[in-house]
Amino acid sequence: MLKSFDVAIIGAGPGGYVAAIRCAQLGLNTVCIDEWENAKGRPSLGGTCLNVGCIPSKALLESSENFYSSMHKFKDHGISIKGASVDVPVMISRKDKIVTTFTAGIASLFKKNKVTSIHGKAILKKEGDQTAEWTIEVKDKKGTETIQAKHVIIATGSTPRQLPLIPIDNDRILDNTGALALTEIPKRLGVIGAGVIGLEMGSVWRRLGSEVTILEAMPEFLMAADQQIAKEAYKIFCKEPGLSIQTKVDIKKIKTTKKKGVVVEYIDADNNPQKLEVDKLIVAVGRVPNTAGLGVEDLDVETDERGFIIVDDYCRTNVTNVYAVGDVVRGPMLAHKASEEGVAVAEMISAIEKGEEREYEHVDFNTVPWVIYTSPEIAWVGKTEQQLESEGITYKVGQFPFMANGRARALGEAAGFVKVLADATNDRILGVHMMGPHVSELISEAVVAMAFSASSEDLARIIHAHPSLSETLHEAALAVDKRALHI
């Protein structure tokens, strides 16, 4: 007799493993199926984010920032360090240890919450009518196991988008996995794509000493961000740590050379042919939904022209009792968005099983924060100025620089500013945009404010600790009404 579950989650990334834990907390008999293996061929929960994404990249960013500070910033504090050097294998080992600790942590959480964990490739099948349980085949090196579940949550995430010009080999042509596993500092590093991954990985290796050139196809830098933030970030990144960023680039050819290098031929923004020679090339041109081999095509699960599984506001697909969350569906490809969708679906399934008639929760994309972990960091939530203008919404702007903040000055990190956008008619906060020290932490206050439909005056009336970086947000809120105090 086949093992039967209330819920089967396919994928153990931030969307999948969080959904599994929440389902189990709600009393549902839950299984989570995941095929990820680490470099040693061992099962490794956590998906892209934990294994080769969010967490390991932040570990390397921290290590590289510490080295860069020791070489260029500590002297301002009267601290001199002679003979500082980088041991890349040790740095990578530290990163790997952090990853291993957290993947083991997820396994412990599964055990604590009585989530059944199965390693292997899941193939979703259907036998009988759509009210019956789903059948799932799970294949791994040891063979095939078949289980059944009443509800299925697809949380298979995404994979790096490939360039048709040359395949990824993670030797000279790298994706995010290869960029996080380099064992020595490349003298010359090329990056195709000036998005989050490209900027963060470029920053890591530039701080460690690489000459980094970033080529971006879009006509402007960071077009998803508020353009005032993007323009200021461009100037700072090109000055310190010294990234070379080119936009409106058309890549024509990529080839490897006998000297173990890579040559990129492209047309620049002025329509002139150019050639870039590097030792390593990171391809970071976005990600695509991961549904290959899952069986969704055979089950008539609807997908759009880009391969995303089509869902409604509650992450329900067109097929009964099949849901999808995270990178595999519409919306921002962010770990925290995936986790919140996973929780929302788990609670909806629990309500269905208990026969509760109530309104289900859904994720409000307008209050999902975005963060780029460069130096200075960039973070935002809500609408940008260009979006508000295109939508014909009248708004007010309040802005305050970190250079006028005592805590930022004490840290020696005074670049950047905070900007608050509020509705001109009712003062409701429509967007908050930040660039500066630790704004990845500061943005949460803005998210809370927007989630509760706060006004800029609400933020302005809250007492903020002094001295703290959060005072910059406070002053920006005051500035909406032209009453900032410290500038």
C-alpha cells in the first residue's frame, strides 16, 4: 500500500520547506520532496537560496568587505594593518560551513515538526478523477518510490537563464554556482548582467582585487529601482570599489581561448564594436522557472509564454488541489516572497481540510521589500517615482542623506540617502527607497508602515533612537511635509 499524505511539497527551497513546516504545524500529514545535492553528492535542503544563492553570497560579501575595509578604510580609524592577504580557500570553506549548518538546520526543523523528507526527483502523476489523491513518483540513485497526496504544492524554484552563445561550464564560464566556488582571485573578471547577482558577485571579487567589467543589455542601470537611487548607485559603484559598468550592450560572440581566458565581442552604447578579454566570465542574465521533468505538461497545468505556472491570487493553479509558489510563479523572484506564499497556501489548505469558510490570505506584492547587498546597500518597497508618474498619481517626496546622520558618520558609511514617497491627497506612503549602510535592515520599518497603510506623518511622529541609522527614515518622513530637522 502506498504511503499517503495530506500535503506533498515538491522542492525544499524557501517556499517549499517553509510551506512544509507550516503545514505540519497545522496538523497536516506532510511530505517534502527535494532533489538538490551538494558538491559532495549529498542531499542538501534549502534550494538555490541556501545552497548557491542568498546565504553563501552574503558570506562572501562579508568576507570581501572586511578585507577591503582593512586595506582602505581602517586607516581612517587610526588602524594600520601591514601585509593583509586573502586566503580564498579558507574564505570559501567558511562560506561552505555556514551553508552546511543551515541545511542541517532545516533537516532538524523537519524532524522537530514531523515533516517526512524524501530525496529525489518528483514526477507528478494523476490516476482517476481530479478529486482523488495525486500520485507522485520520486526517483533517486537508489530507485523509485511512489507516494500519494491529496494536496500538492509545487515549489521547484528557478534555474539560471542560459546564453545561447556559449554553455556554462563553471570553469571559465560561470553561473552563480561557479561564481561562489572560485578557488583563486581572477585578475580580470567579466560579468554579463548588472542585476542583483551580477552586482553582488562583481562586488565580491572586485573588493578582493579583480578588475571587474559588467556588461548590461538594458539601456539604463538598475531599471527596476527608483532612478534617482540607480543613478547615484552607478556613480558610487564605478568610483568605489571601482566597477566598470556598461549599459545598452549587445553581446555578439563569446569564446574561450587557448590561454585559458574568455573573449566577449559586443556592440557598445555608441554602436561601436568592442572586445573584452577576461580570465573568468560570470553569466547573470536572470533566472527561469524550473518545471522541467515535473510532469505539469501532461497534467494540463497551465503555464504562460515564459514557462511560469499560472496561479490566481491565492497560488492555486487551474488543476484541483495543485498549488505553486515562489520563483515558479508570477511576481518577484525573492526568497521571502516565496516563504510568505508557502505559509499562505499552507493555511488555506488547513482551512479547507477543516471545512472553515473564511477569506484566505494572499501576498501583497506592493509590500514585498527588495534588497541588493552591495556597498552601500540598496533597498526599496512600493512604487518608484517613475511608476507613480506613469500611473498619473500625484505624490510628495521627502528625502534625507546619510551624510547628515551621526550614526552613519561614526560608521564611516555616509554615502546614500532615504526617500519617502507619499500620496499628495491623503499622505499615505506609496514607496520608500534607500541606499546606504544596513538599509537591508532599515527597510522593514517602511514595510510595516505600508502594510498598515500608514502616512508619512505616522512615521514622522514615531520616536527613533538617537544616534541610529533609522533616524534617516524619520527625517525623510518629516521632509515630505518640508519639516526635516537636521538639514
